[in-house]
Amino acid sequence: MNIVKKALSAMALFLFLIIGSNPAFAHAQLITTTPLGNSIIQEMPDRISLEFGEQMLDFEDGNLVTVTDSNNNEISFGPTVLNGAIIYRMISTKVNDGVFKVHYRAISNDGHKVTGDFQFELTSINNSKKSTKNNNSPSPVPSQSTSPVPNVSSVPNLEHSHSSHFLGRHFFHIFIAIGALLIIGIWSIYRRKNN
């Protein structure tokens, strides 16, 4: 029975080490943004919004979206608002053309911090009309959706895509549950044989 004790100790240590490295298994993912990352838009929306693959937590000041212009001046203002899986923040529409950088931080439903950056470019309608008249060149890429909050109904079968990734998204949690059940099973067999 000494082997069983060693096996239980080794499994408990292994599970402890895996649980300790839990942040590496964070699974909240950014699905879409408005405006889209790396897009060229012709009109600045009044807010920047980000949609994640799961509900996010409203944890003190954990959720934050910051938008800066080409001169690194912040154009976002007011609080970062959480609405389920979507966070958004108001931005100034009175800006010059250029590249805008977005930095975000959000807290996923399981407590993991999700951070990232992306950018988009504003080429206003007036400037694009001038350039097409002067250059006789085709107009820039049409603007992406600038609705305040992404339209979930426009994403085909979003619920199905989430369920199809269930195993991949929750592998760590399933692994821990199976490990815990194995430890309990081995421990109960050990206790039965000793009684």
C-alpha cells in the first residue's frame, strides 16, 4: 500500500503545480471590435466596443479601454461600461485623420485578466472624396461597421461556434476535475483495502 500513498502524493503535487500555473490557461478571447482592428474607416464612431467569447466580470476598475490618436493623446472618456460579454467606452468624434491605437484590459468570468492592443485608421469621407477627384484613383476600403455595440445576430450561429470549442476552452477545468476524481477513487480503494 506504500505505492498507493506515493501515487496519491505524486498526483496531488502534480495537480497543485498545474493549478498554480492556471493563468496560462485563460480562455476568454476577443471575438470582434467596433471598429474592427486594422480597418480603415471613414467616420469616427462615438464609442469603441469589444465583444468577448464569454461573460466578463465587473470587478472594480478591472475593465478598461483606452483609445489614443497619432500624437498619443487620449480620445476616450467616461467610464468603461460592461454589458455581458461586451465592454465599451465613449470616444471623441472631433478628431483628425490618422491611426488610432486601442488598449484594453478586461476580467473574464473565471477571474483571468485579458489584455491586448489593436489599431484602426480614420480617413474621413471629405479627404477620400478630395483624393479621388485629384488622383482619379479608387476610393479607400469602405468603412467597417461603426455601430455602438456589435450586432450579435450578424455573427452566424455564434452559439454553435462557442459550443464547438467547449472542450478546447475548458480543457484545463476538465483536466483538474478528472485528476481530482482519480485521487478520490484511488483513496477510496486504499481505504476499503485497509478496512
